[in-house]
Amino acid sequence: MNTKPESSPETDLPGSGAAAVVRPRPTWWVKLIAFAACLLTLWHIAASFLWIAPYSALREIPTQEVLAGYMLPMFGQSWSVFAPEPINGDYHFNVRAVIEKDGAEVETGWVSATDVELSMIRYNLFPPRAGIQSSEVASGQMNAYNKLSADQQAVVGLDFAEDGWEEWMVRSFDELEGDNPSTEAYMAEEHLSTAYATQVAYAIWGADAVVKVQYRVSRQNVVPYEERNDPGAQRPDPTFSTTGWRLPIEEEGQSRENFADTFRSQFERIQP
């Protein structure tokens, strides 16, 4: 009896008695995409590690600016919910404006942008990132504000509501006597905060009506840990960074319409 298996195109290969499957090699562009994906993955892991870990000289290899530009706003994270220095306070960002109404300039009341945004994420299993913007802006502004001297903080509290106001503000800092801390970091936060306040004001009262804006940042600590079991314990009073009136500013490429669609719809939803 002939027990030899029938040959087939897949198994009848020269020089081989075993079954084998010939697979085509990946083309050059497939290899290039795979290589690029590996590099991107390695960079993301390394950047995340450097961003989360305590500060060290390793951060200066890509530089702090490069890390911040990559990690923020999409990948920002930290271990600040854990010891030894967990988050122990809330930041709030409030906005008001002077608007034109019936031919006169009217000062509006304060609106908590933070309350509006937090309502987007409360009881939401898939919270949008738009729900934490004001808290991040407020945190950055107050941290930079607290590093200023008392004289510099007094300048921040002045009104700068004319064209080129940021340059006038820098000149006011430069005119101070004595050895004062650098204001470069604060001016970056001032610009961001005013631009955010501008979008909030435009969304609520309309871009055509807003003449100038003012924002107010506050921080309120939670009940101290040692008083956690005291039913009568009260949260400490909030602290504020005092700022004056500002002329509205917008960043290139911003869409006031998209911001207004998201913010105003939520603002109207939570109104009593």
C-alpha cells in the first residue's frame, strides 16, 4: 500500500521534508510605521515618568518646557492626591464684566466659572476635560501670584484696561524699587487667566457688549485633618489673589463660538 501523502503547493518545497508556509516580508513602509510607533511609545512612557516623578536633572534633558508642552493639557497627571502633600483645597475662578447696555456701561455681578464647569462632570461617568479648565487656570494664577512681592501684588490689583495693557503692566513692575522677584512667570499666567475670563464673559454677555473684564481667583482649604472628627469643624476662610480690570484679549485660533456653545448651555442649565 502506498502511504506517501499527496504533495501540495504549500508542502512540496525543495530541500524541506516538513510542511512550511511562506509569508511575504513586510514592506519598507510597514517597518517604518512600526518603528515610529515604537519610538512614540517609548517617548510617551519616558515623558510620563519624568512628569510624574519628583523634579530632577533628568527633566532638563528634554527641558521642562518641552515636557509641559507635550503633557499639557491632554496627558497632565500627578500623584498629588497621595501623601506626603495631598491636595487639600479648592480653587475657584470667578468672572465679571463691564458691558454696554442701552447706551450705558453696566457692571455685572460675579459668575463662578468653576461651578459651571464642575456641573459638567458631577455624576458623569464620562466627564469632559472642559470641566476642569477653570480650576487649572486658577491654580496656576494663584501659585504665581503668591510668589510675587507685596509691591508686585499691589500692581496686579491695579486696573489695566487700555490697549497694550500687558506692556504697561510690565513697565509698572519694572518701576518698583528694590530687589523684587521675576514677573515673567506671573505675566504668562495673567495672560492665560485674562484670555479665559474673556471667553467666559463673551459666552455669557456677548462679545459685542463686553467692554472690560475682571477675574477673581480664590482658594479654600478643607477642614484640617486633626479636626476631621469634629462635627462643628469649619473650613478655613478662602484666600484671594486681588486683580484689577483688564481689557479683553483672545488667542489666535480660538473659537469663541465653540466655547460659548459649551459654556453657555451649561450655564443656563444650572441657573435657578
